[in-house]
Amino acid sequence: MTDKEFARQIRRDALDMSHSCRAAHIGSALSIADILAVLYNGVLKITPQTMDDPNRDRFVLSKGHACAALYAALAEKGFFLREELLLYAADGSRLAAHASGAVPGVELSTGSLGQGVCAAAGFALAAKMDGRSCAVYALAGDGECEEGCIWEMALFAAANRLDNLTLIIDRNGLQAQGSTETIMLLGDLALKFRAFGWDAHEVDGHDCAALRAAFLAPARGPKCVVACTVKGKGVSFMENDNLWHFKDPQGLEYERAVEEVGGTPLCVLRS
């Protein structure tokens, strides 16, 4: 499966999950589909058979509310059965509406913004201290970068020369209350991270080849990849519409969305 095919599958599954359980944050899940596809299609050295190996790579979804996309990627790679995806956000399901460490392949529960990247830096430091060669990747939102602990982590990672740590920022320009630049004026995030002593790159977050090259490029210290994305990517009427941070797709909107990402709506499959 190519990266783009994998990303389309993630988007199809995320739409089905949001629709079935009337769960929010579909716009955020769609924006990170290409990033996750590249990571789980050969960049991350982890499989269902090695997820307890201390030498495995680690991935932390710091923006835990976008976990529908992560669960979809993990199911596609065999960490758990795909049929479980439709229990997403249902009462009693381990597939909670924020990333849950109870799910195979999820390193830790996240959703309190800013905390996941700090844990990732701790994982990276522990690997260095233990002499392990594993890599650690963390994915944060751009709105999340308003949290002070992000910048404390940036200082900490540079001071400890954590060249095994990669922070990916989903730079879609939107957060719950609106535009990131209206709310807090984040500016040039790559430039800011360089000033903190990081190797920083800005890439098109939907260009799988560019993402792969950035993830695999050697680094002299911690690496930051600012992935410029479109919130709601892949569904024309969801793109750059912050309503889909909160709304779930139902009825004709759901059917149209699934068709736009090349899938078949569940209502058709069940008929």
C-alpha cells in the first residue's frame, strides 16, 4: 500500500468512526492522515510483534483529540482488529475519544495539550541514558504550541542533545476557537525552534515524499518538522471549516464525505 493509499484508508475509517459514534474532531483527524501514513508505512520501527520491545521506536500523539486517525492507522497495521474501529468513543470501549494507552500500539493516554510532547522528550532521554538506538516521534497541533510546557520541552531537548527526538507540528492554522494567528500569533514556528537549538524544517504536510525525507533526514540535535496542512483535508466542504472541529458527519454530508475520499458509506454497505 502506498503512502497516499494508506492516507485515504485512514480518512475513510476516521469518517466512519466519527459518523457511527457521533464523535467530534474529524477535521483534526483528516489533517494528520498523510503524516500518520508516512510514519506507519516504514518510518517507525514498530510492529504488533515488537510493541513491547524496549528497542522499538515510539510515537506519541500529543494532540490526543485527533486519535481517530491514529486508531485507523494502528488497525490497518494489525495492532488490533479493524472491526473494533466502529466502537470508537462508545460507552465501555477502549477506543476512547482521546488517545488511550489501553489501545495496543498507543504509548500513553494523551489529550491534555502540551503533555504528550513532554513525555516524548522523556522517552528520548531515557533511550539515550540506556544506550538504546530507538527514535521517538511526537505529533502536536499548532494551537497546542501556545502551551508554555512546549517551550520548556524545547529548551530541555536541546540542552540534552536529543537527536533521537522528532517533533511534528500539524500546522493547519486553526484551533478550537478559530485562527491560531488571530488568537496567539504563532508566526514562523520553524524559525522559533531553530532559535531554541533544534533542526527545523517546514514541509507540505500532505506531500508524502517531502514528509518522509524530513523524517529520515539526519539531525545534529532534536528535530522539528512543521507540517503545513489543511484542516479537514480530503473533504471539500470540511477543508478550512472549523465547524468540523466539533461537528460529526451525518446523512448526506457523511455520504458525500466518504465518497470524496474514495470509500463506500456504511449505510450502503449495510443495505
